[in-house]
Amino acid sequence: MSEKTAAALAKIDELLPLLKALPEAPDSSEMNEAAEALRRAIAAFHMEAIRFRMHTVDRLLKKRGETPCRQVFEDLRHELEAAGFHTRSHAAPG
């Protein structure tokens, strides 16, 4: 772990148990697997994997609606972007 990813790894470590505690749904295992893969991508500095896994977890969280996970996920996005990782495949309209 480097200083660059320490805060993001702390956030994903906060998010993982929250995701696992969500009520069971048809996409629960997909979301948990994507989040675990996201953690590995962050630890490995793998930019493309981070962007792909962030998109997947975000999409699955949106399907669930508001959960306690949403704010932690957005905090994770902020930490990754502050560290220089792009978490979206294109710039948001501005």
C-alpha cells in the first residue's frame, strides 16, 4: 500500500462489510465480487480496473436505491479522484 492509495483502501475496507450486510438480492454476489475486485485493483494501482469496477458497483448500488453504502461509496470515489485515479469512463456533463 502506498500513501497515494491508503485513504481509498480505508474507504473500500469500510464499504465491503456494509455491502455484505445488505439484504440478499439476486445481484448480491455480483456486487460483492465486484467490490472485492475493486479493492484488489486499488491495491494494484490498476487504473482501468478501478474505473470498470467503480462503474459496476455504482450501477448495482443504484439498482438497490438508497442504502447506507451510498455515502461511503461516494467518499471512496472522492478519495480515488483525489489520488489521481479516474473513476468514470468520461467526464460528467458540466
